[in-house]
Amino acid sequence: MSNLEILKDFLNKNCYSFKENESLKIHTSFKIGGNASLFVSPESEEQLKEITDKCKDLSVKFYILGNGTNVLFSDKGFDGVVISTTERMNVIRKISETSFECDAGVTLSAVCNYALENSLSGFECLYGIPGTVGGAIITNAGAYGGEISDVAVEVNHIDNNGNFGSFIGEEIDFSYRHSVYETNNYSICSVVFVCEKGEKEEIKAKMIDLIGRRKDKQPLEYPSAGSTFKRPTGGYAAALIEQAGLKGTCVGDAQVSTKHSGFVINKGNATCNDVLELIEIIRQKVFENSGIQLECEVRIVD
């Protein structure tokens, strides 16, 4: 019996929810990728720990997936276990009038709406970002002058030895599109947020304004992984790409958006290889044109 079969037997015996040969296209905003050998949806951080511990014991590769909005999976799929937090690890728990805790799989839209209903300010800049709390912490997601680091004060996790732990304040090591979780491979379980009380109508008006700007400027009608590149020092990726004459450039069905050059979109049937080839063309031509090396923001999973 293979280690994957042993893992399946473990999941069955513990009545854990899982699927076999699950298409990753339906779980990512790029709508690209082959199948995962197993696709598991834990209900709690305890289940997440048990599943990841078992994967490590059996040397079975695993990847923890949120809403799949900043991920590009291989066309070959994922030979291992994709662990989804969005289906069941998605509860918001009130702590006080100005603080609350979110499971890693809670979507940013749900957090923003919770903050709005409770007249809490600080999440407006995240409204419209189609990710989860866990993913947003890893990359310190943000827009329009704000970041999730402005309101996140504690992150609870499972470390690489299978122990529960937390990072608080400066330990999270937030910076532009970075946190300590970008490199330590810990599994994020939940996040504690502290906000300021605000006026509900003012919060709502700002959210409406920002989502309007997104719709006007971004190619939301096409599958993508959001901004393809991090903002380089002293400039903007979209401007550099446009200056290099790459707006509208295609490789297969992968295209530099004609609406916003900072986005690589899937016009219909783009493959992972199409996207990777286009990303490399962009990086090379921008470097030739400006001397600036663009850094990819999309997480590529093989």
C-alpha cells in the first residue's frame, strides 16, 4: 500500500472530508491547474494539525490553500494533498467591541462585511481583494494605502514540528508584501484583529468607493491571480510593462491585460506554461528597457 493510500485510510477512519483527483481549476482564481491527488477540508485547527502531522509522518507532500487567488498550479496538478481552509475553517469570533478572531479560511470580503456591520474601521482598503485571512497575512495584502498589518495583532499557527504557537506584533515581521509566514512554512490557523470604532456610513462609503475604483481599473471580468508582480522600488510594475510595449502581449491564452498591464489574465484556456512563459518575457523585456528586475507576486506551486 502506498503512503497516499495509507493517508486515505487514515482520513476515512477519522471521517475527514476529502476528494480524490480534484480539479484545481475550480479552486483558483486563475482557473488553471491539473488535479490534486487528494483535496482535504479540515473543520478545525486540531484537524489541520492531525492531517499535516500525518502527511509529514508519511512523507506525503501537502499544500495549504485558501481561496486560491494568488496561486498558479502546474498543468500536471499536485502529486500530494491540497488542504483547503475555506470550506470549513471560516468562523469569526468576537472578542470585544473592537477586536475579533478569524479562522484562516475566512474570506476578506466576509471580514470586511463583519467590520462594517460592527462599525469597525481599518479593513476598508482590503474590500474587494478576493483572498482569505491566512493568505492575506502571508503576503501582508493591501491596497490604496493600507495593509492587513494595520489591524492584525496576533497570528496563531502550527509550526514545522507540529506544535501550536503564536506570533504577536513585531514577531510577525510585516513589511511590503511580506510576513514571517512567507518563508517559515508554518500553517496559519487564525488571526486576531484590533480595529477602531468608526461611523458605519463613512466606512460603507469608503468601501463602495474603493470597489468602484477596482472595477474601473482592473480586469475583473477575466480569471487572474491579481497583480502579477510586486511594486518595484521607485516605480510601478504596470507602467514599466506598458513602457516596454507589452500591453496586450499573449502567449497562448495568457495575456498582459489591455485594461491594466500589471495583470496577466486567462482569456479562456491558458495553461500554467503559457503564464510562466509570458511572465518570463515580461521580466526580460522590462529589464532590457528599464534595468529593473520585476519580482513575481504569484505563488507558483508544482
